[in-house]
Amino acid sequence: MTGSAHDDTAPLLSVVIPTHNVRPWLRQALDSVLRQQADLEAIVVDDRSDDGTLDLAREVAERDPRVRVVASTGAGGGSARNTGAELARGRYLIFADGDDLIPDGAYAALVSSLEESGSDMAVGDYIKFRAVDTWRPTAAMPAFAQPAQRITLADAPTLLFSRPCWNRAFRRDFWSSSGIRFPDVPRSNDIVPMVRALVGASSIDVVDDVVYVYRERPGSGSMTARAGAATSLDSYLTQETECAALVRATGDAGLAAVFADLIWDRDAFVAVNRYLLAWESPSEGDKVIASRLRALLDIVPAPDGADPLRRLALTLAADGAFAAGHAVSRVAGGHPEGADPAEERADLVATWRALVAELDRRGPGDAERALIVERLSRQLAQPHTGRPEAWHALVDEAERVLGARVRLFAADAWQDPATHADRVAARERTAARAHGLAGGDLLAIDGTVSPDAGAVEIALFDGEASLDSGTPRLIRPVSTTWRTARDGVRTWSAAFPAHELPLHRPLTPVATADGAMWNVDAAFELPAFSRRDAFLYDIVDRILIVRRRRSWVVRGAVSAARRAVTALRRGR
């Protein structure tokens, strides 16, 4: 039953706290709420906890009359929030989760803004944290750059980028009259009600105080950890499609453009990307996901500036081409939270062949082609196992569809397929790795080989020259220093004078023996950039690429000459 707004005993603020098995964090969460300098009631709505959460909440309620503990009338976080909202008596309504924290002064900042402005809702800043880091998601959202009062969503459309329910306060009569309710769904149960509130509010305040601290918990119980599951993604896409319909109904082109960015470059891409990266083989959930995603993308067309690879990844998934989508997702950015074990279990050759076949059918754009060719060449340079005929078929198919540059970094792709097994064995036996480098007038690359490596040499593979000549081109070092450790591991340092290396061409280290060559693995931290260094470096997919650039003295002279010419022209 909704409390009367004229009840003299009603608090100014009602805080609804749904709980489900959060006992380890609940006391701290409740303390942070009850410490707020505000006339409030805290309504704890328990959703079938079995870890002592309910007992702890009741213990706190016995000591503090502001706390009220009830059981949810349904199952799920959505029902728990709805139950609490219906019981709320305050003029203002706020939601908090039982495992998070409220900074001191947060509620006073939100409520005082609403008291002054008369707006329907106030949105505050927030941070997230986990064991290893803390970050501010709103840093990339212009709506949070400065405080504001009595604005509309059209005035600050990037408020759509932030859709949790817990960093904002609502005028309770606005909430009730709008009929806003949370759905009981496996994931993202707050994005539809929050979009409905943002669209329906006559005015909105933006408070620059940090009003919420979100604890990102690892493990199987965390929503983030389940984000790759079909049921979770299905839930998210269904909710997002409802959001898309709400935004489209406004008829506001600015809101539609911001929402398209949310789909193609932010939330939807991140959610689908996780699913694609974790994809190993076809499953029953794939058809559901493809259908849900297609429905969403039909409502929200890709904006002109959409990242070409992200656009391709989403389009492939919507078409049900999940193997190809897996390959392109690895290129489009990889896993945002580190490598997913499932990502490494997928058949790299099979998924890339599926992608190449899709590109052959669709015809990639120039931007897509350039990005995919660069990454495929690096991945072809990695160690590969499995059937050699499948790997060589990938090289042939990719070269036909994408061009010869797919062989730019991959030493194996330049050699006789008949010797494939011997090279794989040599690469495994040698275990050649680069672990450091130093540049300047002399490029020095350091690394190791195994005790069983035998007679092996280090060189730089010049892919551009190889493509020009049609045969592999190697650049030998002027010297290679070898040392042997007590455990038999041999370290090497190969030296290449800068003036003997070609300008602006990508070079990658390889090991050679008995007329064969294979790529050297690299996984180390690159030196800090120096404008005086004669080289630029990068490591992607464990492949080190070195590019010699013009001397800094020459670069400085050229820049000075250009400035002089510009000055003369202006003086005419």
C-alpha cells in the first residue's frame, strides 16, 4: 500500500534495499545508509536469502527503528524493488543494493537539489570498485561533466548511457503516477524503468557529488560473470529492445543518435562481444540470441560513424554467424576484463575460416579489410596446432578474399606446406621468446631459447619486402650474443644498427635453423616512448613489430623548415 504524501509521520526519504544472499556486505551497506544526514526510512526487502541475510537485517532493525524488514511478494530483484516502492512513505524514493556503499552526504545532495528545483528526479555521479582497481564510469558521459537543474533528457541525452537505479532520487508521486515498475528478468531489470523515468520526467537534476559506490563482485553469483550466458544475454537484449522503442517514440533525433551509440559502441556491443568471445561451438541459445539481436538492430540502425569492426561483429551475430563473429570480436577489441578461458578454447583456424567465408559473401569495406588483415596476419604468426591442411587452407582462402598482406607477419605462410610439421616441432622445441628490447642508434632485442634449441639464429622478417619480391626477406643482426644459464636456458641479444634497417616498414623477430623460420613469441612491457628513439614498437597477439622512423634530428629539421615556409607565406 502506498503511503499518503500528507502523512505527518512520514519521513522525507524512503530507501528501498532489495537483498539476496548478501550477508557479508549487508552490515556495511546498511551502516552507510543509516549514517546519511537525512530524515529517512530504510526498507529492506529480502528475496529468499538463505545465508543469514534476513537474520542480520532483522538484527539491525531491532536496534534502529528507521529500518523495516519485509519479505518480497515475488521472486527476483525486480519484485523486491517493487514491493519496497509500494511500501515507501517518503516524499522521495531512492534504491540501493545490499552489497554497495553510500558516501556520506550523498542523499542530502540529491534531496536538497530536488527540494530546490522541484524536478521529478535527480541523478548523481558514482564510482565502481573491485579488489584491484576503482573507476568512474561517468567520465565518458558528457551529461555528468557539470551540475544542472530542471533540464530534460533532450538537454543531456548522454544520461541514457547511465541506467542503474541506485544513483538517483525520485519524487515519489512522479514514480507512482508514471506506473514505473521493475520486471523480474535474469539481467538488466533496471534499464527499462530508468529509461521510462528519463523519458517521462518533466525535469531532471544532475548532481556532481558521488552518491554511490558500486561493489563489483567476482564469482558465479555476479551478473558480470554470467554475462556471456545465452539466458542472460537474451534477457538484456529483450530489455534493450523495449528501451529502443521508448526512445524511438520520443521522435527526438538527438536522443536516437545517442541511443544508437549506446547500442553499436557501448552496452549492446559489450554484451554481445562477451558472448561471442566465449562462443566455442553452436548451441541452442544461438538462434534465440540472433533473433533478439536482429529485432534490436532493426529498430536502431548503425550510425554513420560506427566502428566498422564492432558493426561487423553485431551484424554477424544478428545473422547467426557466431563462428565468424567470434573471430571478428577478437579483432574488435578482445575481452574487456582479460582473457576468457573459453576464448582460448575456440578453434582459431575454424572461426577465422568462417569469418573469411562471410567476408567473401558480404564483401568487406576498406576499413574492415585493413583492420582484419593486420590482425589476421598477427594471429597467423602465433603458434598453431591441429590439422596443418586446415591452417594452410585458411591462408589460401584469406589471401584470395583479403589479399596477399595476410602473410605480412606470418613466417609460416611463406614456407613449403610439406615441411609444416617439422617447423611446428622446431618451434616447440626451441621455445624462442623475446623478453625485452632497447632502441636508439642500435636496436637490441633480447630473448631466450630452450636448452634443446640446438643451432638457431635470430633475424628480422621484412614482410613488405617479401611481398614486393615474392620470396621471404630476412635482415640478419650484426651480432648476436649468447649466454647459457645453469638450468641450460640460453639467452640471446641480437643487435641491428638503425641505419641498416628500412624506414617505416614493419619488422618482426623470427628464429631460423636449417633453412626454416618461425615467429618469435613476445609478451613483455614495451619501453616508454621517447621522441629521440629511432624506432616505434608494438606487441599484439604476442607478435612484436618494430618500425624504424626518421632520425629525431631530421624530423626536427623538417618540422622547422615547414614552420619557416608557413611563416613566409603568411608574411606575403
